[in-house]
Amino acid sequence: MADLVLQWDLELRLEKVRAVMEDSKFDALLVTSNANLFYLTGMVINGYVFITQENYFVFVRRPVGLKGDNIHYIRKPEDIPEILQSLGVPLPVQIALEEIDINAAEFERLSKGFEGAGVSGGSGILLRAREVKTPLEMEFLKRTGQRQAEVYKLVPSLYEKGMTDLEFSAAIEHGFRKRGHIGFLRVSGFRMECYMGQIFAGDNAAAPSPYDFALGGAGLHTAFPNGLAGIDITEGTTVMVDMTGNFEGYITDMTRTFRVGEISEIAYRAHNLSLEIQKKLSQNFGEGAVCGDMYNFAYEMVKEQGLEQYFMGGDQKAGFIGHGVGVQLNELPVIFPKNRERLKAGMVIALEPKFVIPHVGAVGTENTYVVTKDGLECITVLDEDIIELI
């Protein structure tokens, strides 16, 4: 029965891709990236998925042993046009390739394989198709949000006085792994890299990073300048825990803030404002809302409190307060000031209005929400107050 449910859901995903293809005037799409292969097949393969309005084929190099009427084994991608012709499938006139997730050499190689066809980038087709989740995807995400919240409940018990941020993060990561976290996440976007998530202790939250995340962090090494920095967790500072949930291939995003000892009044005020922003956004913005309006609404609340200098970073600030999640982190839509895209029911977005207070650290929360016609439904439900670590 589970396989039948997955098959039915995969058909819905294929229909969504075909609908976007039709609007884009392509008659074929060749899928190459792990994230999109997983989205369309329910697994990761070394191979390709070829889609037209009438046909769907999976061309596999590895692993061996897959069976199905639409599965064909190949040695190299140049085999694909030959197999299509042997099956009586017309070669495309206009084909889309994933230009974001493959290099120029691979793009050129695949283009030559379909010699004579017009070739254009097709990554946008898949990003748009994935924005609104199917019923099974929604089930995966809601379950993941619940499991993620269950691990977060354990975070205070994992802290030991005198820990570094590295030691604390390792304990949290261990807690996630013991409870079934896959152990990595896929990040959408060129040059974007991440592990299971990040924690920010004290002023490290303000350290600039080359990655386009909400906050930076110096990292342990210049090879990966992001997140924890191997520093002591000290009295009078916060520790922001921003670890992702990824138990079934679908990612939820969640942040909670902790403190060691007492912190400043302005830190509490900023944190409470973060909670109020999420509350107002979830109540007032649902299906049909303009993404940019959400950001601007939040920023007006920040200005009213006079906290702009601390909002979304220190010297280097993030230009967004939310993003889609699904098979990747940072999917569409993105909640930034000039985005005129409207929310659709069934989108899943993470909202993360955060503040960085000098000599204290980061405060605020992040939750994952499902877009409904009436507002935003939180699926990472857990206490949002700043919790003391003792």
C-alpha cells in the first residue's frame, strides 16, 4: 500500500512539472540533479529523468537492479536519444536542461546529445513545480516538524557547563542522529553549503559569512566559514540553535534561543518582537499574500521598536526573513522586499525574523509554516521563550 501511495503522489508531482513545462513552451525536460531526481522518483539515482507531455522515462547508470516499464539502463547520456528513437518517441524540438545544478561541460554534452533541438535552462520549471506540496510531501513535512520539535525539547539537557559551541553542537547533532536524522541536507542555490544546521554562541552570530543564510558565523576553518567557531559559551550570552529536520528526505527549519545567565533587556525585547512578527504574519498573510508585503510589514514593526540596527545580522545583514523548504533548504518562495510573488495554498515556508545584539548574541525564533487560505499553520510547534542553560 505504501508503494501505491508513493506512486500516486509521484504522478501528482509529474503533473505539476508538465503544467509548468506547458506554460514555458518546452516539449521535453531532462532532469539531472539529485534533489529533482528524488522529487520525481522517490530515490536518488545516477541517471536522468526524461519528461514530455506524453512520456516519462528513467535512464539509470547506477544502482543496478531497478525494474519498471519506464526504466532503461544506459552507459552514457548519449544513449538516451538512441533509446527514445528505438521506442518510437520523437526527439524534442525544444528541450530544457537543469542549468543551475550541472556544470557548463555537462550542459554542453547533454545539448549535443539532442543535436538539432533548441536547448534552454529548465531549473526554474522544477523550482516552480516544487513550490506547492503534494499530499504525501505535506505528510512528510508535518511528521518531520514534529520529530524536529521532539529533539529540540532535549536541547537543554544536552548542555554541560564549560562547553564550547562545538561540543554543544556535537551533542545536539548526536541527539538528532540517534533519532533518525539522515545526517545531511540539500541546499538550493549556487555555492550554498551546509551540514545539519548551525549554532551561534555570543558575538559569533555577527561574524559575516559568504553564504546567503540569515546569519553568518565564522566557522571552524576558512574551508567552511559558517556557523560555530570553536569558542567557549560564556555567561551573559545567548546560544541560538538553528538545526534542520531531515528524517524522510524533506526538510523543516526551526530555531530556538537559549541563554547562559542573565542577558540584557534589549535582547529580551528583540526576541519578543520576533515572536510578535511571526504571530502577526501567520494571522494576516495566507493564500494570495504578496511575499514582499510580508517582509515590509515585518520591517515596519522593527522600525516602530527602533531595532533596525540589530535586525537580520550585524554589519552584514540578510535581505530576507523567510524561504521555502521541501527537498531542499532555501526553496521558493523567498520572503524579501521586492518579491511580488503571491503565496499559494500548500506552499511550505520558514520564517526567521532574527536579531543580533552586540556582546549578547542572536535572539529570535524560526518556524516552518504551511500556507493556507486563512493564514500560516505552524508545523514546528514548541515553546519559543528564551530558555536558560544550566
